[in-house]
Amino acid sequence: MNLDNLSIEKIKKLDFEKLDELASSMKEFMIDSTAITGGHIGANLSSLEISIALHKVFNSPNDKFLFDVGHQAYAHKIITGRASKFKDLNKYKGMARFVEQREGPHDVIDVSHAGTSIPIATGFAKSFLDNGSDSHAVAIIGDGCIVEGMSFEGLNYGVQEKFPLVIVLIDNSWAIAPNVGGILKLTSGNNWENKSRSYFEGLGYNYFSEADGHNIKKLTEKLEQIKKIKAPTVFHIKTVKGNGLKIAEKHPYRMHYSSPFNRETGDGANPSVTGKTYAGEGADEIYKLMKKHKNLYVITPATPYSNNLDDLIKEFPKRAFDVGMAEQQAVGMAVGMALEGNNVFTCFQSTFMQRAFDQIYHDACCMNLPVTFLVARTGFAGYDSPTHHGLLDLSYLRSIPNLKIYFPSDTNDLRKILSERAQKSDGPMAILHQYEPIQGEEVFVDDRNESGLSDYENGDDGCLLVPGNVLNTAISLKQKISKELKKEFSIKVIRSIKPLPEKALLETLKKFDTIITIEENTLIGGLGSAILEFSNERKLHKNILRFGTPDKFINAGNTKECTAECNLDYQSIFDTVKNKI
């Protein structure tokens, strides 16, 4: 069936036999497309039929479809006329991996973090109720996302009034990794419908369920009943993650997100970044440390792949574990364990760590506990979403008392600090590192003095002061300055961001009149700001030139594309500084 001119109006006119044919065509299209471009194929195959049924019954954009995370939105995009855009998935400024308002009126919110759909839906539903509108707010959420704290808050308030609120719970027993905890027990087993009904009706919701979440006719018939109710309702459907793609059904974790892959074998698909990475080197070191230190624990909220923890979890299931999509729980649990004398590594992606800011501030740091936050994907973070970049972590973490911030100069440095933290953790520390594989041969910083500021190359005309993830940019810039301006700059790698290495930094500022800082972080409150503050407080009025990301959301894209967008490539920096040094 031709998908290029598909529309909601055509969906509504098709009988169920034709809708089943359409679903088969859409499934093949989604598999073929993502096999070429890469994409979140597993969850999207899980939500194909319910997306068709929703558009059959409800009237987008008058009715608001709020996809949680957006891993479920491919079918929705096709139905709303975007099949031709799939060739640009995972391209710079191409079709969004998730849902973004820029793509049209049917995508009512920007979404990429879990747990947002139900709270926002209550806001729409409250407005519809008060305005006398006939619209519905439809939150489409998976059983992995519904465990987020915000989801529980939304569920709690969603029955406060007779809101025209529909919560479609797509239940396939998976988040990114396998689900854990009480909600899994509630929604699984032979008696799942009765257990779930008791729970949601106990909260005050009307409850509908469908065991065959891939049956368009059954889904449509129940949605027609739900539409007439105009009161808070949960529609709980059972689906299969990766439905219709054998390799994705067999390996739902590996096929949650994939690079381009062979649709028969799954070759090429892997949730982990391949090649030499900070995550891989860090996980290897933690493995060794856990054998030596019996009070060392590792916690991650639903993203074990980000820190290469899969093998670790298998080897130490009692001391390394995934708490599900629950970042605040991860920190809270780490705090409780630390208070009992344990040493805890809590492993995040930078973008998701933001969600646990208050727990980091209020619980871990206020009590000055030995919790180590190992933070992957700092800096530019690929094609997922503008929100997935880790461009704020230096800024907001710097504001928290007691928290040390360490940025390894290279993977050997990462191993060193992890080893030190395993032996003795004197208060909380965040260790930041890049996600992408190390390109070419790793640049090592031989001088690892204890000051937190390491010399990489020497020169007398100025100093490039950088964290380890932009060292290559600094090296290229130094070479350019040397060649074009005949000036020799030092390169110093700052490893301790907080506290700053005061003695070594003071010596550096006294020696050089010109300091250039480069960082994959917002200029507001980042490394450059810290150096300016340090200099100003000591009345060292130097020529400090700062380079970082501007005060805006940066497009999803690879490091090269994002660097160019922010003018953080060495040529752009050179063009800016050549008349200032």
C-alpha cells in the first residue's frame, strides 16, 4: 500500500481488512527504513496498531496525542503524512527521532524524556473541561515510562476532576532494558488484568484492557467506548516489543535502538557504542574494583548500555543493578546505601541526570556522602534530541556545595580516579566523560600531577585551558596559531573542575596574559565562567577568551555538526581570536 499520500482522513475511511493491510505495509516500511538509517524500531513496532486505532477514533490535532518519550511515534508520523521524511531520520536537522513541534500540528509537544505525557495531558484536559471543549487529551505511555515519578504525580491528579483524559498504557514488559519493580508485578502474570484493574480503578480511573494489542479491530472498538465516557480512563494494552521483526522480538534490548542493521540477522544493531570508549574503559576498571571491594555498588536508571554495565550486572547481580526509568530513585537508593557505609557508583547519561538534581543537591551533597556520579554523554550527544546533549552539567553541578567535579584527561586518568574513589570516597563526586568512541588513537596526557591541572604542550605566548573532551580541538588550534600567527601557546588540561586547582591555576594566570577556554558546555556558568570568577577575585585582569555553546538549544547531530553550529571548531575559534591575541 502506498504510504506517501497517507492521511488521517484516509485512515478513517478504511475498513478493518484494509487497515490490517495498511499495518503490514507500514511495518515493512518502518523496518526497511530503520535498517538503512538506524532508529528506535522495537518500541515503534510495539505501538503500530494502537496508533492506527487512535487515529481512526480520535481527531488529531483537535484531540491532543501526547507521546511519552516519543519512541512510539513512527506510525503516527507516517499516518500524518511524513513517510517521505524517514530517509532523513538520524540526519542533522532531519526528521526527529522522537516528537518535536517543528514537524507540524499533530506533534503538540517536544518530547524526549520519560514521564512527561500524563502531567502535560492533565493540563490539556483541565483546559478542555473548563472551556467546554469536546477535545480529549490522550497520553500514550509505555510500562517503562509510567514508573517515572512524574507519571505517578500525573496519575494522582488526573482524577481530581472529570477530565477528558485518556491514558493509553502500552505494556510490553520493557523499558530500554527489562522492566523491574512493583509495576512489572502488577502488569504481568496470568492475572494481570484483574491486578491492574484493581490498581487503576482504586485510583479513580475507568479501566479498559486488551490482551491483543496488535488487533486493530479490537483496539478500535474499545477506543470508541472510551471516547464516549469523557472522564479519566486508562486503556491498558499488551503488545510485543519489536512485533513483526523476528530479530527484534528475540533481542528487544539490543534492538531498542539500532544503527543501520541487517533485518534478518540484526548485525549492526547494538545499544552500546562500539570502539574504544570512556564507558567501556570505565566499566572494565569497575569490574576489577568490585572484585576487590565488597562494599562497592553500582546503580543505573534504565541505561546500563550508556556505561557498558551489562556484563557487570550479570557478574554482580546483587551489587550492580538497574532500577528502571527512575533517576530520583537511583540517587535516593545510593544515598541510603551510603548512609549504611557502602561506596556507591551511580551511572547516568548526562541528560537524564538532570532529573535527579534535587536528590543530588538535597540528599547526597547536603549530607556530604560518598556517592560517585559517573556521567556519560557529557557534551554533544548525537541525533536523539536537542535535549539529549549534556551541555548544562558543568554549570548546574558547579552550584552544588560539597560536590567535586572531575573531568578525566584520558581513559587512563578515568581508571585512576575510579580506583581512588573505590578505595576512599570522601564526599560526593561527579565524573564526566564523553559518550562517542575515541576517534583514531587516544591522546594521552602524560603529566597527571595531583594539582588537577596537567601540562600537555608548552608555549610562552598564551594558554589553551580545556577539559579532556576538547583536547583535540585545542591541539589543532595551537598548531593553527603557531603556523599563522607565529605564536606558541601552552595547552593545559583541567581535570578538577571543582574545586579548581588553585595553586596551579594561579601560576598559570600569572604567567600568561591570554587564556583561551574551550568547552562543550553552555558559556553560562561553565568552565570559562569559573576561570573568569577565579581571575577576577584575585584581581588578575587577563585577556580571557571563552568558547562554549550559546544560550540556545543545539540541534541534534554528530559532534562535527554540532561543533560547527556552535562555532567551536578550531577554524572558527581561530577566526575569532586571531585579532585578539
